[in-house]
Amino acid sequence: MPELPEVETVRRQLIEHVVGKTIRSVEVFHAKSANQDEDFEDALIGKTIAGIDRVGKLLIFSFQKQADLYMLAHLKMTGQFFYIHSQGASGGGHTYQQKEILTLPNLHTRIHYSFSDDSSLYFNDMRIFGYNKLVNAQALQKAKEPFGPEPNSPEFSISDCSKLLRARKGNIKALLLNQSIIAGLGNIYVDETLFKAKVLPTRSSDTLTTSEAKLLCEAMSAILKKAIEVGGTTFQHFKDTGGKHGNYRDYLQVFGRQGQQCTLCGTTIQKTRVAGRGTHFCPNCQR
DNA sequence: CGGATTGTTCTTCC
DNA sequence: CGGAAGAACAATCC
């Protein structure tokens, strides 16, 4: 369940490992994970990765001297990128302790990218909802269009965020999950944000006071920032490009804590269903 | 075996 | 059109 902090963690590691590298070969093990049409491999061979951007939970690869070629990568629920240094390399550089437990490619490997320096990038995706998809500049623009502003982006102030929330109807949880309103939150961080702001997930957003809405926006910014700092949250599937889990799970206040005591007031954390999703909250702290 | 899990999109209905 | 609710996608866990 990668959300903004997990995707950002992966993006930063990919930049470190694969930007500037030239693709020597591509193997697609599962047709649904890449473009449906044939020439995915051909289009990528010989290309050098120029940069990796992110919009919400969507990763965007660009290539040197290719103004009309981009690769969109969405992890959806179980997508993972794993990077493996060249086999023969020894000496300098840190070794990955996970190397022993990570055998690649494996059952869930959908795509293997091999670089000219003998290193490899693997796209694993157990449930095959995610994808690596080549698009042209026009399709890239179209793919970016539906996304709303991102928390913590300089041009999205707390007061703009607050106004945006209060202008809408419907329960606040559904609103925060909607990527076209604000981009990046998923089920985990929505529940954590609502707890921190002391707002019930079922509250209709037009009933939020200005101070509640501002508190909500500040809470989401702080939580996302902290989560990026500690490498994201691993609840079930998330792993970074070295196979390591994220450490924000140690900070979770409500997600997955149903039946346990609220860290603030001791009330039992409840789990219900809101906006079609498992929803965790403290019935005492959140109003 | 049934049900729950989740990010996103799509459909249906009001 | 906005919003709610459910389905679909896929595989795995309990």
C-alpha cells in the first residue's frame, strides 16, 4: 500500500541508483505489467534514464535526448522496485543485508531491466495492479492532469488547503482519499491524519470549522514529512529498492491498532468501514 | 470456503 | 454535475 511517502522513498533511491544508467535489455514476464502493445522492450533498449519525477503516487521516468518518451510507474498496492548492484562488483560501497533473502527474479517479478554496468532493476508486483507504461509527452500531460495539489508543496498553503476542504461536501475520509482534490494520501495516512487532527472520518467536510480544517492540513503535512524521513510505512507489502521495510509503522497511532488503547486517552481504538475502506479511529479523541 | 484486504477507475443511481 | 455505493481488477491471508 504505497502512498506518497513510500513512493517518494522509492523515487529518491531510484534517482541514486539508476539515473544516468543506460538500459541494455528488458524482459517482461507479465504482459499486464507493461504496455499492452509489443515494442516496450525495443523502445527502452539503449535509452539512458535522465530523471525520475513524481506526481502523487505516480512515478515518471524521463530519458536523455528523448523529449517525447516517458515511463509512468504506478505501484498500486503491491508493486515494488528492487535494485541489485552488478554481481561482479566488490570492494567499495555498502552491501545490502537483504541480499540473502532477496532472490531475483522471483515468482512476483514482472519486469527486469538490465543496465550497461551489469546492475539490474526489478519490478515486482504480486497482484499485478501496478504498471510500467511508456507514454509520449501528450499522454504524460494527460496523466498528470487529474491530480490535485500536493501537501507540503510550496504553492499549496495551509489556508488554501483549508478552504479547499471546507468547500466540498461528503465525508472527509472520501475527500482525503480522492487524488484529484489533494494528491498523495492513501488509507493509512488518511486515518493517521484524521486522528492527529481529532476529526472523525465520517464528518462531512462542509461542517469543518476553519480551525479544524487548518489543523487537518497541518497534520497531513507533518505526518507525510515525518513518514518520508523514516522511509515510509510498511504494513504488509512495502519494501524500498533495497528490500528494506519502512519505519513509520512504529509511529502509527490508529491504523491497524483496532482493539488497542488510544495513546492519548486510553479509549479502545475502533475499526469500521468508511468510504469503502477499513477505517481506524479513536471515538473519544476524534469528533 | 467465504470474506477481507487496497489504489484507482468505472458504472449506476439519485 | 456532485456525491454515494458497488464492482472490477488479482492474489493472498485468515
